[in-house]
Amino acid sequence: MAEHQQDTQRDVQPQEEGASQQQQQPPRCSFRECFLARMDQQRSDMEDLVRVRSHQSHDEQAIRRAISSAMQHYLDYNRTRASVARRDAPAVCSPFCSSCFNNSYLWLGGCRPTLIIRLVYVMAGQAVEAQLWNLLSNVEIKDLAGLSTHQLERLSDLQRAVIKLEDGLSKGTATLQESMADQPLVSLARAMHAPSTSSENRAGKMDSAMEIYARKLAGLMEDADKLRLYTLAKTLEILTINETLDLLIAAAQLHVYVLEQGQRWDRSHAT
């Protein structure tokens, strides 16, 4: 099984370093355009993965092509997202093109990296949150139920390691948030109505302070995206090719479903 999983890793893991040097820079676009294009692409990838699972489950090459394509699209989105975040990190961290409901549970602009491991546990029957099954459509998911003890041990080790890295980024985020009550913002706020300083001068200083904040936020978000990708790649190393297919289907279904239901929630609770 170990040899088969290593083959799986080579086939499904995108070649970020070498390929990125040959690829063009991500297109310059607004995050709304980037986000909506990604959602369309994810729905298309999900349909391809489900089709392969339903009709070509014994065609290993077809499975590998579908997984490789979905993973490459995810990596392309990460690159474009990072490019947009360097220009406007707050817009990516809490996107208005998503929904208020979805934004309420985001962690540095996305899901917590450990969510992908938790989803494996749920699908394998190892977690109590079996109700997540209700969010998945009627696609036959069977391979993840047969995870070996060795696979579960490796997943547990990975989960503990990623939680530590998540905690480090969470502390960095807390420090950045607390800096809002620090200089120079406090002085600028207190001088808001001071006659000795022109409004243009105050606005310029405020813009500079906010730019520093946004750059630091962009750095944290880029690290968070790298951790999400790292966690996904390491999780796929542990799974077989068919288990990987099932996981990517479930993850895409969950993401699309929660996004759509979050938008429905916003509409029904609009004031």
C-alpha cells in the first residue's frame, strides 16, 4: 500500500515550484472576479470527479487525470488569491462576494487547514459529527470507510502538527488585531478634531497605517494558504487514489453547498 500511495502522491500533487516558474503571472483581477471564477471552476471539477467516480471507477488513469486537474485548478486559484491579497488583503479576508454567514466562520480568508483531516475522519466514521453526511449529495462514497490503522495513525500525527502551526498563525492574527489599539492609530483618532492638523495630513497618515496593517494581513493569509495546501497534500499522501477521489468529491460538495446555503441564509435574514 505504501508504494501505491507514493505513486498517488506523484500523480495528484501539483508541481508548484518548477511549474510556477514557467507559468505566467496570475491575471490582475478583482477578488470578486477571482472568487466567482473559482466557484464556477470548482463546480465543473466536482462534476468531473463525480462522473469519474460513477462511470470510470476502475479506470485508474481517468481517476488520476481528474484529480490532477482539480488539484492544479486549486493551486492556480491560490496563486491568483495571493496576488489579489497583496493589493487588498481585507477584501480577500472577508469577501463581500461570499456571504455574511460564510464569512463568520472563515479563518484568515478560508477554512482551517485541519478541516480537511476532520472531513476524512467523518467520512471514515471516526468522528461524532456524522451529520456532515447530510451535506453530501447521493454519490457512492465507500473507499474511506476502509482506512487502515496505520493510515489513521499518520492522520492523527499530521493533525497534531497542523494544529500547532494553526495556533502560531492565530497568535499572529491576534497580535495584528490588538495593534489596532496601538500607535499610530490611537494618536490619529485622538487628533481627529484637533485644529492644528489638516484633514489631508491626517488622511495621509491614516492611509499609511492602514497599508502597513493590510500588508501584514496579506502575509498571514499567504502563510495560511500555504498551510492549507500543505495539509491537503500531506493528507493525500496518506490516502490511496480512490480514497483521494472520494475526499475531493466530499470537500467540493461541502464547500459549494455551504456557500449556497450561506447566501440563502443572508437573503432570508436581510433587514
